[in-house]
Amino acid sequence: RDYKVTGVQTCALPILVLGGFIQGVRVEGERFAGGPFDWLTPYTLLVACGLVAGYGLLGAAWLVSKTENELQGDACTWAKGLSGAAAFFLAAVSAYTLVQHPRVAERWGWEGFQLTDPGQFVSLLAIPALGAFGLFVVQLAVRKGWRSGPFLGAVLVFLSGYLGLRSEEHTSELQSP
């Protein structure tokens, strides 16, 4: 049982730091101006939990495609639960990003809590739709017993997350002012 805790720690700790980079690093002049725990925020915790759930989903889906009998049945159960967790955290991180980073919200057609550019929003709607479709594929494939389907769905979820980051141009858009 200790391997589960160690695996989550091994996955989550570097992701917390990554979340810190995504939310922005304080720099004054050309020097780091933050504190030792700037990387530990609600945002980075959401990112870490989401990626742990996502990586768990990828692993469970891979096991569905490569195993049989009892282990495959367990992997199907894990894939179902982890797809729900991944969906929750993907939605939470997306919403939090829009609230905390006005430039990203503007890129998606939002200002404050108001949709100001429906055309811009609709043009990017395919990205979260791809993630939702991937989650649907995972659930359907598990129910129907399609061996490769859950992994394909999990890959689509990660692809939507990557495309979401690209659409936000996160290296310049998410920098703290």
C-alpha cells in the first residue's frame, strides 16, 4: 500500500512546481522576487490533483487495453472513477484560470463573469468539447468492453488540455503582473 502514496507524491510534487510556473513567477528586474512557497497555492493544488487523476486515468485505460480477466475488470472500475475525477479537476482548473487570469479570460471572450465576445468563445469551444468527448469515449468504451477505447478517450482528454494551454499561450498569458 505504501507504493500508492509514494506514486502520488512522485507525480504530484513536480506538478505543483509546474502549476507554479503556469500561474506565473514573480520577477523584479531580472531576479526572482518570490518566496520559497509561491508554488503552493490553491491553483497549483488543483493542477496537481487534476494531473494525478489524469495520469491515473491513462494508466487504468492502458491496463484495460493490455490485460484480461480480474485485473482488466479492476482497471475498468478505476478508469470510470478516474474519468470523473479528471473531468471535475479539468473543469475546476479551467474555471479558476479564467477567473484568476484576466488576459486568458479575454482570449476566451470573457471579461469578469460576463461573456463579451461570443464569437471568440465559440471559436475555442471545440477544445473543451474534445475533452468532454474523450471522457464520453472512456465511459462508453468501458461499458461496451472496447479494449482500446478507454485509452483513446484518455489521450483525447490530455490533447484537449494541451490545446487549451496552447490557446491560452500560457508562457506569456499566464505571467503574473
